[in-house]
Amino acid sequence: KTIMKDQKVSVFKDLFKASDVPFVLSLGKIVERIKKGTSKNKIDLIRNGDKEKKKRLPSIVFSGVFSERNRKGLVSHSGLMVLDFDKFPNTDILKEQQAILKQNKHVVLLFISPSGNGLKAVVRVPDTLNEETHPKYFKAFNKQFKYDYFDISNSNVDRVCFESYDPDIYVNYENNFKVYQAWRDKLTRPLEVGDTLRRPQHIKRPAVPLSNKAYAVEILA
């Protein structure tokens, strides 16, 4: 099993290179780039008002490896999903939301957006998802947690996340994996009377947590 920091995802040179063959980078490498500010020069311009530069930032598709940037181009899902939180009225409220999100054990990465007034969260989901089931988990996450400032428009599996700069990026590989393992171990037991969530028959390993620590996804048996 690939450890989280070695999980591979696709990165396109910029927003206009959707049909180009993308780079494939590990999650750990992406964290390193965001932390040290590989794109800092462009991001400084964006945060000072030059919004057009955003389109020229490397475009990360955290959901997996793609042959091209569209939902049909998904080659393999990474078990990750990107979420946007934006339109914060001020920095204090952004920081409050940031602290709240850090308490969510599904969150693998959390960092400041290129604009400087939003947050990007990368959360763990089953790596068995596809172009159809990925949006269901996105909607289920929103339904379960009901976070303020959550952007509901980003449910597609090929959703781009522009590379940012945040020297204080929050990274949660190990703890998140322990939570995931706990769900998996619990779900290997036979389903009991009263269980309301059932995993799809074609998926051998558990895809839906049953504990109250998890967010629920409605899947028909």
C-alpha cells in the first residue's frame, strides 16, 4: 500500500494546458513546493491584485493521475479530494475556520489559497472512487459537516487546485491514516441488523465508514 506522502497525482503546467500530458508528482513533493514557495513570485503578484497570473500557476489535480484534464481522463484515483473555502470577510475569520478544519481527521493538507483570502483542504476518501462516485462523496462531506464558506461548486473529479505558497501548510499524513485504518478494521466485520450503510458489492475493502467520526455516504446495497 502506497503511503500517503508518496501518493501520485497529476499536475498540469497551467490552466491552459488541459490537453497536454501532465507531470506526475508525489503528494510529498507538492507539499514541499507549496511550503518553500516554488511559485512564490507569481503568487506575490496575485496577492497584490494581478488576478490573471493565477491562470498561469501549476494546476494540481489532487484526485489522481490523469491522461488529460477532464473527468474521462482519470487513470487512477488517489483517494484524495480537494475542497475550497473562500469569501472570508477578514483574516481573523479565515484563521478561525483554519483552526476548525485542522480538527477534522479527514484533512490531509490545509493551506492558504493563491489569492491569500481562502483555504484549500485536501481530504482522504476511498481510492475506489471514479468520475461518478467522487461528486457523491463531495456532497456527502458538505452535508455532514456544514462548514461555513464551503464552495459547493467543486465536486468534479478533475477539479483543479492552483499551486499556492504557504510556509505553514498543515500536513496530516499519519494520524489521518490511523483513522482510516480504524474504519477499515471495523468494517471488515459482517454487517449487522441495524447497520444503515452498506459497501458496494464490487468493492472488496470497506469504502464507507460506519463510525460517528466519519461522514456518511448513501450507497444502495
